[in-house]
Amino acid sequence: MSTKTSTIEKSSSTRARDGPTIWAKAFTKSEWVDKDEFLDVVYWARQLLGILIGVAWGIVPLKGFIALFLFVAINCGIVYLYCINFQGVDEEAYGGVWELLKEGFMTSFACFLVTWIIFYTGLHYETLVKE
């Protein structure tokens, strides 16, 4: 029994030291062997971006179609620049630009809307009641 435990511990500790972590690869120009790993980075970065833009739009206070259009343009623009310019991935390897741009977009949009509504309502409730 002790050999099985030590073998498992050795294999899991060597796997962690084999290469850089996913976070280190996300913030540096890296070679992405596992495509799903890169798409996970894009997905979670997009969720964070949606929340940050929602907070900003709630504080500013932006509303209406302009706010929605700006969210889509900024969100897709940053993801595109990150994938193509910063990471230098071949978009055809991931199914084209459209596949990269739609990865996690709807959940990011939902996070944006919830955050935007909460911040906008919380900070500007009195002006909403007067209108």
C-alpha cells in the first residue's frame, strides 16, 4: 500500500512541475498544445470582462442600445486582439474567428447584464424614480 501512495504522490507532483500553469500561460505568449485549455482561458477571461464592463457601465451611467453595442464591440475586440495578436493562435485551428469570438459570449453577456443592472439601479435609483 505504501508503494501505491508514494507512486501517486510522485506522479501528481511531477505533473505540476512539468510546465507552466494555465495562468502563467494565459498572461504570456505561449504554445497551446491543448485547445480546450486555451478556450477555457478565453471563456473565463470573457466572464471577468463582462463583469468589469457591467460595473463600469453601471457607474458611468450608460443605458440603452449604445451601452449594449459598446459592450459587444469592446468584448469581442479585446478577445480578438488577445487571441490573434497577444497569443498568436491560428484561428483556423480553432474553427475560425467566429468560433473564438462566440466562445463564452452569451454567459459573458448575462454576467454583464446582471452586473450592469445591479450597479446602475443601486447607484442611480433616485434618478430612476424621478423619471
